[in-house]
Amino acid sequence: MRWLITLLALTVSVAPVQAHPAPFSFVDVRIEGSVVTFEVVVHAFDVAYELGIQPPNRVVEPGGLGGRGPRLGALVRERLAILVDGQRVDVEAWSEPEPVPDRQSVRLTARQELSDLPGVIDVAADMFPYDLQHQTFVNFYDAGELRSQAILGGSDRSFEYFVGSRQGTMAVIQKFVPEGVHHILIGPDHLLFLIGLLLLGGAIRRLLLVITAFTIAHSITLALAVLGVVSPPGSVVEPIIALSIVYVGADNLLVRDGRDMRVWIALVFGLIHGFGFASVLREMGLPSGALGWSLFSFNLGVEIGQVAVAVVVASALIAIRHRSELAGRWIAVAGSVAVMVAGAFWFVQRVFFSGGLA
């Protein structure tokens, strides 16, 4: 990422303004404790278009803006949104635009003193809407070091940076724990796999071992996939997840008085489910400076969601078996058949209608 941004910046500095070959702007965010400074560099062509200055190269000449500096500051204030810990910060005191002739650009700066140390800073930019190709390069400097970079443009209009501090760590936890809970609760295939493992009931200790095995397994492959060590395509992973659900239902029907293999089933197939979780986590955009905490928090959220579901399902099954052992057995059989049918449906859907296993 850094070499690409550097190359593009060099391109901007040597390109002729008249053809507008470089539709880019740059935002540097520098974090020093509770003080955040911003530097915005915009191309002379865009400034000239917005302020009605011709020819565009007048923008970088002394006095070229002709008193229009406040208008440019107002434009930046309107189109560059800064959120700190979810609250918008209204940056008012933008400096007078400073010409940067060697880059055919102008620079504005602002300094904002916050009431407390920030945890997460979100930058949203739509600097020049008239230019659909325009991109804004955002650099985050934390304690004097470049920590993260992003390119905003097209459908990507915002980027959040988690500060490398205790407040930043808490912000990561506060975001990714609920995301983990949310994902497990809206993921019917993962939930059905888990419910299938619980249908036969058993001692609390046994059920906890099953849930723990599933958590350990999917945590391993989730980390490997997010870190790019192993990343099988979703067209392979999703059909196998569906087959794992079919297998759980079939094992429940065939186990009879045989050995209970649910811990091993959870462990083996949990490795596959971890790759499914990873696809969701990658789409969320993980903070590069807090990968460990984001992975831990997401897994913790998934575990909380799993335990909540397991407590409800296991408690209901125990209550039913306490009242009628026969009813408990029938529910286990009917539930296992339903699990198999759902898994088979998803397998057919994901292979033949979504281009899976290709």
C-alpha cells in the first residue's frame, strides 16, 4: 500500500495541471495524545474549478486565490467529516491555503484539542463530487509514526483508525465483540450446526466440551485466514459447511448407543466453519494496527453468542426430557432430520446455484 501511494504522489507532483491527470487529494491525520492535527492537500485544478479561477495554475501563484481562502476552508469543512469515538468533530479553524507549487496543489491545516484521549478516529471524505474518479489518500500518524493508510473513493467513503492506546484497544473490543455476537446470531448455518450437536443432550460438562471444541477450531482457521496464511475460496468452504450440517444430523440418527463423537465432530468441522467466519471479518475491514485484539474480540463475541444459544437450547431439551423421555427422543430425531434437510438444501443451493466447488 505505501509504495503505491508514494508512486501516485510522485505522479501528482510532475503531472501537468491543464489535463487534470491526477484526481487526488491527501489528508494527513497526526495524533499526539489528545491533540489531533490535520493537513489537507488538494490539487490546483480542483480548487480552480470549485472557486472559478482561470487558468488553474493561478491557484499556486502568490495571491492567486484572490481572497477566496475562507471559501476553500468552508468547502473542506463541509466535505471532510471527522468523527472521534463516534462523535463528529467540527473542525472550524482551517488555516489560510498555502500554495505548494512543486505539487501543483494548496495546503490547509487545522489543530483540534480533544477533551479526552481518542480511541477511534473515523475520516469520511467526498472532496470533489463532480469528479467521479477523484480519490483521497488518508495517512494516520500516531505518536509520530505512520501507522495506517487508506484510499477513499468510489464506494469507499470512510475509514476508521483505532489509536494505539488503551482507549484504542477498548474501542476495538467495543466494536468487534458485538459484531461476533451479531454474526453468530444471524448465521443460520453456524447456528444449525451448533444446535445439531446439542440435540442428543447429555451432561453439562459434555456439552461445554462440544462448544469449546467448536470455538477452538474455528478460532484457529479464522486467524489463519485473516492473516493470509491459508485462505480457501468461499465457493469451496460454503458447500462443505452445508455438508457438515448434514453430517451432524446423520450422526445423531446413527449413533444409537455407540460412542459419542460430537466433540471430535465439532473440532474437525469447526476448522471449516472458521474459514466462513473469516470471509465476514475480512469484509468488515480489520484495523491493521490491532489485528490481535480484533480477532480476539470477534471470537469472544462469537463464543458469547454460541453460549447464549446453547444455554437456551440445552435448557429447553433438558426440561422436555425431564417431563417425558420419549418426547425428548422424538425431538432429537425430528430435529436431526430437519438439520439434514436444511444442510442438504444449502449444499444444493451453494453448489448448483452459486457456482460452488468449481
